Amino acid sequence: MHLASPFGIPVRVHSSFFGLVVFFAGWGFYQAGGVGVLASVVAVAVLAVSVVLHELGHALAARRYDIATESITLYPFGGIAAIERMPEEPDQEMVIALAGPAVNFVLAAMAGGLWLLTGFAPFALMAMMNGGMGAFNLIPAFPMDGGRVLRAVLARRMGFLPASRLSVRIGRIFAWGFVVLGLVKFWPSLALVGVFLLVALHQERERLVWMTWEKHTGRRPPWDPDTSALRPFFR
């Protein structure tokens, strides 16, 4: 479902996101009846706005380097800005990766200040959500923001492809850790993030296989990097 187009970038909501709304509304009703439902809906709305602004940070930073963003989509586990490509220049990737968490930290500071001035509880909620979101996204689990920052730092020393390979391996460790911890502690959202990371890592690894083939052979490989099986020469 299309919501709006800030800065000319379509913002959409995936149908699965409404499952998150229903879940929290039901939990709120179980805890405190109608008041709990209202509080839960407000919390989800604050979360959705924060996620969209986070992704807009990435998109506008990418635009600075003439990289377009097709759309921003809200999912239960967060949001995705469909940036047409990530730059191979480490400094550019670092700026784009840090732009999202930077937006969250600015929002957290603003909301925290408003809460201190007014005592209005939703401001405190917004401050906590954005502070937590910004910090969580800086975990060096590729392809999360922190993982992209890690790749940019490594790429300065070892080059883009070796840094990407190492970042993918580190990201896989974090992803499985999120899945296991989410299942053990019954944090379905964390387990969902882990599953999403595993899928994204598979796609990123395929892209790196494509790039490695092209670099060593000087020609495009005869398969689709998004759907083909992993290639054994990529180590």
C-alpha cells in the first residue's frame, strides 16, 4: 500500500506490517483493555515514522552521490530503502550507512528534549525507540548499517571484494546469533531480523560471486546473480 512520496520517494507498507499492528493491539488489549490498544497503536505509529525517517536518511545521502532510491517499504522487522546500488567507494558507503542511524539519534535527542520540557509520555517513547534503533543498526552485522560501515573501514585496507567477503562471514555469525537468541528468549522480532539477514547475505554473496567472476575473466558470467546457485570458486 502506498502512503506518501516525500522528496519524490514512494513510501509503501507491506501487507505483513498490519500483522504487527494486530499483534500489538491484541497484546495491548490483553494488558489494559481499550487504553492498551490505543497505547499500542501509538507505539506502532511512532515506530513506523521513525523507520521511514531512518530510511529517508539513507536515501537522501545516496542521492548526494547520484544514486536513486526506487522506494521505501515498511516490513514487520523494519524498513528497506530500495537504493539502486551501493557505491564501492568506502567513504561514500560509510556516509550512506551512517545517515540512517544519525537521523535516529537526532530524533532521539529532539524527542528527549521535548519530553523533559513537557512531560508528554509519547516523546519519551519516541526518544527510547530512536535511540535503540540507531544503536541496534550500528551492530557490525552486514548488511545492516554497522556491517556496511565495517566493510567500508576494511575496504580502505584490503580492497572492496576481500572486505565484502569478510563482512559477509561476520554478518552470517550475527544473523545466526539473532535467530538462536530470538528463539531461546522468545523474541520473534529478533529471530525475524536474523532470518532477513540470512536471506540478504545470500543475495549479497551471489552479487560478490558475480563481481569476482567478472574481475577474473573480464566478461559477464552466464547466470543471474540474484537467483543462481552459489559458485564453488568463491572462497
